[in-house]
Amino acid sequence: MLGSMRVDVILSPDLSPGEILELGLLAERYGIGAVWTSNYPSSRDPFISLCPLALASSRIRLGPLVITPYELHPLKIAKALGSLNELCHGRANILIGGPTGVNATMGMGLTRMVGRVRECVEILQATSAERVLNYNGRIFQVWGYKPVWATDAPPAIYVGANKPQMLAMAARVADNIMLGDITPHHLGTAVATLDRNFAAAGRRRADVPLSGLVAWHVKADRQTAVAEARQQLALRGMLDSWYLRPFLSEEECQFVEANRGAFFSAYKNNTPEIAGVPDALIDRIIDNLGCTGSADDIDRHIERLRHFRDLGLSQVALKLHNDSAAAIRLIGEQLVPALQ
Amino acid sequence: MEIDIILNEFASPQEALELGLMAERYGARGVWSSNYGWSRDPFFTLSLLAHQSSRIRLGPMAVSPAELHPLKMANLLFSLNELSRGRAMIMVGGGGAVLQAIGGKRERMIRRTRECLEILKGASPDKMMNYNGEIYKVWGYQPKWYTDTPPLIYFGSNHPQSRKLSTELADGLITSDFVVPLMKDFIGKAHAELQAAGRSTHDFRISNFWAWHIKKDAAASMREARRELMLRGWLGEQYFRPFLDADEVQLMRAHEQDFLNAFLRGTDVIENVPDELVTKMVRNISFVGGLDQIDAAIETLKAFAAAGLTEIALRVHDDPADAIRLIGERVIPALR
């Protein structure tokens, strides 16, 4: 008998703290496990945006994703995370990962991703109200940090990992792991990689919750859902061939690569029109990288998520877009009970 | 001249809310949160107050671009500004305890701050920013949600170069531990630089960080002031020359470690330094003593106002609610 699967939601980056408060409380009432705020270059600060919800909520977990140790020194991350965790009395989450659009906006290089993330996670994990932290890493240093005020239950620190090196590092150090834009093929491979590295590190998969980010475009009207999925498609694995190969041929992957600009134009211009790319190809990407369709399709999506659970996922983080309240209601009424 | 309160580094968001609302009721202009190595995130400290207050300004002090990229600083500051409906402020600094805690160095401070101020002042909801600085880059930044009245941006400026940069790019400057004669000279030069930059002196804010230790218990006040004395201008000669003679300055400098030991140990015992010298120092570079010292403090504040300060930032320490009550009941009315 497989256990239940926790359902989290990831909110859009353009929401105000007031909107996040309302949506977070709605999610809490439906038994959703956590609310994540998105960290985009021109978005509000994803920690500060959670302050009203942190205060007003009582059970739901909350935190930003993805924060990278390129954009913020781990000590600054630790202070912001600890402060958020105090406000919500020990219910904070964070996803630490590799480079994102924020780094690109800052014009930063992408070097030493695995080492940066590892050192960052080690610093966050070692932060304590009782012990002075002195950390002399190859990339980051922290001297004399002892937040005597950080006395709540520690926050949950997730490591964002997809490919072998990051998975191997995560298996050694992470308390929680989140995969992005998963397919059954990649999830199976990732779990096998994790298991090998867990064994080498003397750890057990059962002790490290595994989550997966899945785009959610399920709406009352299928046409609206598909339009939203097409507009957002550029962000699905950033259309990296690595994500597409399980369901596209090499030739099709090359075609997508050559037409990446059309996908990003659709995203930037907020339109479902992806110029020059056949609809059949777009439909296959949409069908494989996320949940898209009308409310009538909900059983199909439940089966898909159960399959992920059977492959090893203990949590799923559904990335919401327009009309988040309707999405949360649908998820809360149909998905959450079905995955208990 | 208006009054700001600087909270101590241990204030939680809940304490900052209570103290900030008290300061607001007394008519203080603003509340600053301290950014220390061990402290909470200084933006977070003010998050509840931002949400629940209605008039008082609020912001972190000091945040250095060497510890926080200007893009992240912008998003934090504008988020706090949105929560407070346009009442946020910030003091950008060269880098202190937090920078030390991450093993950073104060390199190219003026250049860093120039770029930081240009990014903070240049951000707009209507126009995409592309900034190619020597140190910082920002590509495609457009916070469309940043529509409240912009926050006030100060630079912590105790030196000619930083003053000149402030008068060129910031909304105001904040000195620290400047006694009245130093302040007069500094403000005169700042006004001249503002005019040279084609800016009005009337629209530019000038403040001074000043330690408040006055308490009902004069002995407790003196203990607190002695304990904190190391932080007054970090015992830089220029801060003390206006009221110490050359021998006293030399003696003070020779015993820097003794002052530092007192601060680090949290004690008022400053070994190897005569009490008369310590007393002279604390009496001139902070407000110290019992309630009978309030009138003298008010006179000093009036002298600061006459020198041209638009506001002063009083740093409270132990028992901050008592300090704010005293300031609110005695000092703020006297300065109206």
C-alpha cells in the first residue's frame, strides 16, 4: 500500500502580498501542504510577500522558490529564511537551486553550480540559535553567526535537482529534494540515481521527502487551459532537449531548439501564438510536461500524479497561473482527497 | 527638525510593531531597523509595522551593496514600500558587521554605492531598466507593481566623497556621531555641493545618528553609554577632537582595545582608561544621564536643528519602550 502524496501549490510571481494572503488561506482550508512564492527578476521579494500569510495562517507551510546562492549570499538567505520562519512559527520552506532568470538579469555567470548549492545548503542547515557558525567554504564564508532569536522548529530546506551531479550532491546533503518539470522517464531515472547515492552516503530515500514541480493548467474551459499552457511553454524545462528527449525525436528536439525564440516571444507577449511551430508538436510537449485540460480531465491527471507517487514522489508542487483561486478550489476539492 | 528612532539589533517584528506604533502615536517621523551580523533580516523586522502602521516612515539601516546586490535590494525595498503604502526608506552604507560576517571587504565603496543608488533611483514600473555598471548589471528589470510613492533613499555619509555622492544621487544623507560643530561644517559643505549639482537644499534630507541613553536611573544610563562607547564613531579621532584635547585623544586611541573589550563583554568596565575621560566622552557624544539631562539634550537637539538637520535618528538601546516614551513625551513636543 503506497502512502499519501502531499499537494503544494506554487503561486504566480505577479501576486501582491494581499492576494498571496487570500490564496494561502484558501489553500490552507483545503488541506494543501504548502504555498510557494515564485522568485522572478522583476517580481516582489518572495520572502517579504509571504509576511501577511505567515502571520494569518496556522498550519500551511510557506516559502520562496527558487532562491539561488548566486543572487544572495547564504548568510543573507539564512537571515531572511529565519525571519520568515519566526513569523510563521516554524512553517517556512525554501527551495535552493541553480541559476535562474534572476541571475541572468543580474548578468551573472553560472559557474560552480553544484558547489555553490551544496555550501549554501550546508550553511542553512548548520544555522543554529545555540551554536556559533563559522563556515570556511571554497566559495562562501560565514564568521560568527549565531541567531539567538531563531528558536522555532527549523525551516524545511529543499534542494532543486534534476541532473546527475546535482542529484548526487542532493542525496548526500539535502533534507528534501524537488525535481522540476518531471516526466515518468526522468522521475524513474532520478530515483535510481538518488538511490545509488543515498546508499553510498548511508542514507535512506524514505527519510528524504521527494517533491516534483508540475505545471497546472486545468480549468473549466479546455481552450483557455491550452492557451495558458502554450503561453507558458517556454518555461517548461526552459525547453532544454534533456527534458524533451523522452517524448520527442532528436530531430524534433533540434527543431524546438531552433525555434526557441518563438516560444519565448509567446511568453513575453502573453499570447498562445507560437509562430512557426506545428500545433501537433506543441500539444505533445504540453501533454508530457504538465497537467493541462478541462475539469472533465481531472481523473486523468489524478492517475498521472498517482503514477508519480508510485515511482517515488511523496509530494507534488503544482505551478498555478491565471485564476489561481479557481485552481486551488479544484485541487482542494478533487485532487487532494484523491491523493490522500 | 523631526525625530527618528533606531531600534536595537535584537528587535523582533512583533517588538518593532509595538515600538513603531508607539513612536507613531508620539509623532516620530520614522523608525529604523538595525542590520547586524546576528540580527534578523532588517526588512523583515519592519514587515508587521509596515502593514499595520499608517503614518510613520520605516526602513533598514545600513544595507551595503557589497552584501546585497542592488537588484535584490530594490525588490526588498519596494516590497516593504508596497506593504507600507509608500512609507519605506533605506540607508545604504559601505558595509559593516554583515559584510564582515560573510568575509567580504569594503572595496570600491564609492563606486559600488554610486551604481547601487543609480539602480535604486532608476527603477521604474513604466520603463525597462538595462544597467551596465562596472560592478553591477541589471538587464530587463521592470517592477510593474512598484507604483506607490517611491521610498526615501539615504546614503550613510561621514566623509567628503560619500557626501558628494549623496548630494548628487540620494534623497538624503545620514552622518553618525557628529557633534554640533562637525555637523555645521558638514551641512555647509553639503549645501554647497547640492547647489553645484543643481539641486535644491530644501528637498534634501540630512540626518545624524545619535545615541540616546537617558533613563530614570542615571547610573544605568551611564553603564549603557560606557558599554556602547566603542561604537561612537568607532573612536575615530575626528569625532572626538571637538571636545577632547590632543593628549586625551591620544590616550583614547591607545586604549581602543579596552573600549572594544567592554563592548564585546557587554560590560561598562573600560579597563586602563580614567573614568574622567570616559565620562567626558559619553557626555559629549551621546545623550546620557537621568531625567535631569533631558533639557540639556533638547538644547543640543535645537542646536542640531539650527545647524540644518532636517531630522535626527536617535538610537535607543536597553528598555527601548521607556526611551521612546521619554522621547515622545518630552523631546518631540519641545522640538515642534
